[in-house]
Amino acid sequence: MRKRIFVDCDDTLIIYDNIACTWPNEPCAVHGHPFGVLRGESYKINEPLVRSGPGLCWFRVFCTPPEVTEMRFVFDGRKTAQAACFLVELNGGTMNYMVLIKLLYLSDRRSLVETGLPITGDQMVSMPHGPVLSRIYDQINMGEPPETDEEAVCWYEYITEPDGYTVRKKKDPETDQLSQYELDVLAEIYEKFGQMDRFRLRDFTHTLPEWIDPLGSSLPIKPQTILQADGKSDAEIELLVKDAEEVWFIRNLKTIA
């Protein structure tokens, strides 16, 4: 059963078990009015709350709508740019951008397998030269974006436009958006793959089970495919999908805060 939540003025959380319309003369767009208890709707109180982030509200996610079957993540432009700058710094301040994209992809992939969440939140896609992160690939190839695209602008705060296939860091890496776990993953991926050129990385990523030859185009990669290839059960994957959806919901509260 889906639930509505409402926080009263005294910070008491009221959870409504019924979001169906209860007034015959009201349109169906009106669901689960906060004062539904006055209409006889069932409710619960005093559930623990979760703070969504600095300056945001207290709330709790109680269920994922049953129709959510795909994993979706929030792309974090600043965090992505910091991760890229960190990798470029490890390489001496310059890097082939195809190598950079592959290292970010492999870092996202490992984080997804180990925690259920990637580092960047970018869309994974299969392309002829192997899997890549779609938005990062487009940002590099399209050049510096208009200032209205805040997420993309972050990239060029840290990384130059490519000169041929080479990008450079614009400043020393900042890592305030990255956890220690994420920094460790990035460093370990660099240590393992950072000395490969783009062709060796292409050949390696062609062996990954989620890659499908898109025949000159591109195909989305479902995160569940990676999790299945890692040996996770359907029950484990279902739980990770629900957890990812809760994180997606929490982070998207910023758009209404």
C-alpha cells in the first residue's frame, strides 16, 4: 500500500495509509489531504525522521512505488568534476580524455557493485569503443557549456577543454564532495588501469559482461546487469533498487527546497 506523509507544525510525523479520494465531490487529483484524519483516514504517528540535508526538511521514505523497477541515480556535476580532477592529478596533471572517461566508468562500476550506488550518478551506455558515462562523454565532446547548465559548468571549472585527446587540470583537486571510500576507489582504479592507453582500455572494457556492441550507435546499460554479473541475487538487487530510489528521492528534494 502506498503512503502519504505529513509533518505537523509541532514536527509530529503523521503517515496516512490511504491516499485515495474520500470526498465523493472532490477531483481525483486531491489525494491524502494532510488533515485526512478529519475525514476518517487511518494514520500513524511518532515515526523516526531522517534529515535530508543541510537546510532541507526532516522526513522519511516509507515505500517505493511498485512500478519503480529500474535503478536511477542523480548526476552530481561537482562531485564528478572533482573525481576527474583527482584522477588527472594522479596522472601528473594531464590525461587522455578517453582514458579518463574509462577510469570514471570503472570507478562508478566498482562503487555500484560494492555499495549499490555509483560515484558520479551518470548514465552508463555501451558505445563502439566500450562502455562510457554518457553525460561526461557529451560534455567533453561538446565543449564548455552555457552558464545556465550548472552541472556541466562544474566540469570546466576543474578540467580544460581537450587539446586533441588531452585534457588538463585547471587547479589543484578539491575533494570535499568525495568520501574517503570514493577517493580510495578512484586511486585503486587508477593504480590498476591508469597506465593503459585508450586502446588497451577499450579492449578490456569490451570484455565486461554488460557491454553490448551497439553497431555504431549507443545502448543504455542497466545497472542491474552489472549487479547480476557480480553474482547478486534477485532479492539483493530488488533491495538495492529500492535503496537507490530512496537516495534519488532525497537528493531531488533540493529542487523543491
